Amino acid sequence: MKILVAVKRVVDYNVKVRVKADGSGVDLANVKMSMNPFCEIAVEEAVRLKEKGVATEIIAVSVGPTAAQEQLRTALALGADRAVLVESADDLSSLSIAKLLKGVVDKEEPQLVILGKQAIDSDNNQTGQMLAALSGYAQGTFASEVAVDGDNVKVTREIDGGLQTIDLKLPAIVTTDLRLNEPRYASLPNIMKAKKKPLETLKPEDLGVSVKACVKTLKVEAPAARSAGIKVKTVDELVDKLKNEAKVI
Ligand code: AMP
């Protein structure tokens, strides 16, 4: 079984992001970039399926600038067999990314596509769902457990009320939630081996996809700074402040 894993290059989760002075976006100059954490979980799940003998090939795919090769090399070091970069320097909407991923799905015909549930930079949580709609594949989002059984895959989903288990007919799309697995670190020998694994670069035109902008960012603002807390000496003082200052009781 072939598995396609979508990997996004994002600002590292440890970075405190700064908004550009003109409010046009986040300042990415000299900022550490990494693989989106939910995509790391997606790669890990694919690698585990390969280790179990369920998957035969793992292809990592990213849509982004030339520099996204770094994250694809990380996916290769973690266990992907080959990688595809759909190169675009534009700030693409989720719909454009889903259309480009659909182009790769049509070309590669994977049985399973694993994506993160959301990218931590834009928090969109929509690419997997859009890809499922465009490709007509079954979808299981927010997965905390994935079990392939013949032509089906059972996905346990994290939903508000608890856990929901669904049975999908392959080919299917799964998006990963935090508890699905704990991703491994790439070992130095595997990082070295990854340099020699195949990485194909495509342009959106090669996939016959036009990536016209359909969403315009009007403004990006940093959240309002929180005012400092205070210490109260007695419970009476606390109750008084809650009643008369915060007016919450
Ligand atoms: P989002 O819908 O933007 O929150 O992203 C959800 C998931 O879609 C990510 O975790 C990735 O697996 C995938 N994805 C989003 N953008 C890209 C991209 N530019 N390249 C590859 N995969 C992406």
C-alpha cells in the first residue's frame, strides 16, 4: 500500500512570532522554520504502518518555497522513501494547496493520504477536508488511532463528546490529532541517508493547477497584551475585587 503524507513548512513552535509593522503578515526574516508538528505525527504514523508491513512506500509531499526541501529531507530521514515538492513562492490558500495535493494524489494514486489536522501557522484546519472533497476519498479527521484492515481503515476520532470510531473504505484521507502517536527523532545515520533519497520538484503548472488567489489577507494583528496579575492578601479582598472590580460575581 502506498501512503502519501502532506508536510508543511511552518514557523517553529518555540518561536515567539512578530507581526510586521505594516500589519501585512508575520515577520519571517531569520525565523527558525520546522515541520508542522501535526505533520510529524502524520509521518510517524506512516512509518509505523510501513514497519508493520501494511505500507510498502511512503511519499512525503510539500507545497511551498524551495526551502521546504528541508522539511521533506526531515520526512525522508524519519522514514519516507521519496519526496515531492510542489514549488511555489506564493502565499497559497488552503483551497489552492488542496488542489495541488489532489494533483499529486491523481499522479501517485496512494491508498492512504495522511495530513496533519491543522497547520500551527494559519490554524486553518481545512486542507485535509478540502482534499477529501476534491478527490472523493473517504475522510477520517482528528485521528487518535488508525488501523488498516484489508480494504478498510478504522479511524478513532477525537470529538467533543469523546471518541468516535469510523470505518472507511480505502482509498482514504486521515488527519492526525495530537494523541495519535509520539514522533521519533531522526538518527544521524538516517539524516545522512536521507540526503540520497529521491526528491522530485514540480511546478503547479506541471499538475495542471491554476493557483489564483481566492482569499485576501486584509490585516494581521498581534493579540492584545495581557495586563499583569496581582496578589491578594485575604479571601475577603479577593471576593471584594471579584464583586466590585471584575464584576464577575
Ligand atoms: P491547514 O488546513 O492549513 O490547517 O493544514 C492541515 C494540514 O494540511 C497540514 O498539517 C498538512 O498536513 C497539510 N498542508 C497544509 N498546507 C500544506 C502545504 N503547503 N504543503 C503540504 N501540506 C500542507
